Amino acid sequence: MEKDIEQVLKKAEVLIEALPYIQKFNRKIIVVKYGGSAMSNEELQKNVIKDVTLLKLVGFKPIIVHGGGKEISRWVGKVGKEAQFINGLRVTDAETMEIAEMVLGKVNKSLVTMVQELGVKAVGISGKDGGLLEVEKKYSDGQDIGFVGEITKVNPKVLYDLLEKDFLPIVAPIGLDDQFQTYNINADDAACAIAKAVGAEKLAFLTDIEGLYRDINDKSSFISRLTASQAEELINSGLIGGGMLPKLGNCTSAIRNGVNRVHILDGRMPHCLLLEIFTKRGIGTAIVSDDDEIIVGDN
């Protein structure tokens, strides 16, 4: 009996610890970029969706922006093509673009289904809907990589309308250029552009690493919190490489453009989003503005 009471009290403590964060972020927009391994594991997928749904139910206004790279590569392989990448960007010919749009649509509606199973209304859209994401053709160091789009404009009205009507928007990163040609968009870029356009309180990247390291081979060099200027120094230092470089660039760009806080989290860890947002400890890397003081809700 005593043990049972102890467990109940622990649960109560967790709820009390979460209270100031719930108060601080009530009615605030949070953009969650969702992709990587967490997306290909059904159990982790359900955990992420539960987290985002809980955020919605306690008063946040979440928007999910999802990728689907691994699933796209799988389907490209199924039709006998080989996925090609230049500087980490998928080379997208017309056939691959068609596959990407179909796969992202499938992923989008499966996420909508999961949210609705938990009793929250969700609407899945792509960047085409309501002219949400306008793009132009993107080149990688001058190389033609096909139908890959660089976002030129975000028209967030469709998102505001959905949030106002109490829907949880789930966005697939597909956009149109001024000739109404369809382009695939890097999901990190899409999440960052949307977060800036809606003035999100938080932008959370669910990734395949624990967060940021000064040296990826040295686990003691983990960085739990850094300012936008420190992040820019890190980018210029040449210490950060691979897929983390553009991600960190997106993070600092978001902070410089009005997003209050950016989180890089390990999407493979169950409920990483809740642990980062609702507890004092924080488990990933938080990137904040240069003049940010440590305050309640600071992770």
C-alpha cells in the first residue's frame, strides 16, 4: 500500500513540475519536424504522435512537418531505381518526384489516422494546399538535382485557419513554383520556414542523434544549450559536419527570425518531446537567442 502511495505521489510530482511549462506555453504554436528512424519504427511513431497529441490537449498549438526519406528510398528501389544523393540532397527526376509525392501522401494520412485514433482532429496537407509553400528550383553547389525546391514564400493562412478551428495540421514537404510545377522540399527546410512564418514559440527537430556534440566521437562534449551566436561560431569552426550542418543552419536561422527556441532531440527515445518541454532537466540540445535569460520553461 505504501509503495502504491509513493508511486502516486511521484506521478503527482511530475504533473506539478509540468504545470509552469503548461502555463507558459498555453496557446503557443510549436512546430515539430518529424522524420528519421523514429518514423520507420511503429512503436516510436506512436509515442511521438501521443506526445504531440498530449501537447495539443494541454493547450499548445502543434503543427507537425514530416519527412519520409527512408520510405521514399524504399519505393524508389521497388521500381528498380537507385536513390541518388548530391551533398546530402536527393536527386529527384520526374519519376522520383511522382514516387515521393505518393509516398509522402501515404505517410501524411497514416499520421492523421494515428492522431485521430487518440481523439484529436487532424488535417493532413502538403505545401501545395492553400499555396502554403512557394518554391523555386534548388541547385546544390551549382549542380542540377532535379525537382528539389528552395522555399521562396510561406503563406500560413491555411495553418492559422486549421489551428483556429482546433485541428492539428500535419504538413508534407511538397511545394509549387510559379509555373505550378511540383517540387520535393527538404523537410528540415520546410519546418524551419513554417516556424518562422507562424512565429512559433518552439521548433523541435526529432533526429537520429541525442543532440549536438562539439566532437561527435567524444560523448563528454555534448552541448545541452547554446545561443544562436555560439551555434554560428560552431558552424564556422568546421567542427560540425554531415547532415547536422544544414540542420544547425536552419536552427540559427529560425532563432534569428523570431522563433523563441529550437530543440534538437533524439526521436529514437520514447517521449523525448515531453521530457524536453515539461521537465527541468531537458534531454536534447536547446538553441536560444543571444539575450535569452534562464527562466521557467528553460531547457
